[in-house]
Amino acid sequence: MFLINTRKRNKDKTFGHERMPKGQYRIYEFKKTSEGKEAKEMALEDIPTDKDTLLLIHGFNNDFKNVTSAYLDFEKKIRTAGFQDNVIG
């Protein structure tokens, strides 16, 4: 699953609540619930453009571990329902 994130990544590769400067973001791919250590930084060009995209938007100031858990649960359900394209949080 891809995640577009505006939070700064700590030196230990976890995510806190500190934000990047306005207008900046990073894209990550993750496959399991974590604090971000396993998230792989990607480029916008890494997101397949030959597929439809489902974009999930969550509330402000949520814990990264909780967000990844909720997104992965949603992705599992949507894939079970037959959606096989891009899922981006």
C-alpha cells in the first residue's frame, strides 16, 4: 500500500508528529503495521499509472502505527471485494 505523508521521518525511520515544511511530502510503500521503520520511500513515478486509484484521507494527528493498521485492514477488505488497483492513503 502507498502512503503520501507530510510528517518528518526520524533518524530511526519512525514517524512522530512533526510536520515537513508546507507543501512538502514524501511517498512510502508499506506492507505491515509499523511505526514506519519498514516503510520504503518511493517516488511519485513509482505509483502505477495504468491502474485506477483509491485515495483514503484520514484525520489530523493520528499515530502512524494506528493509521497503517487501519489502512491495511481497509486494503484487505477492498481487495477481498475485488478491487485490485492502487490504494493510497
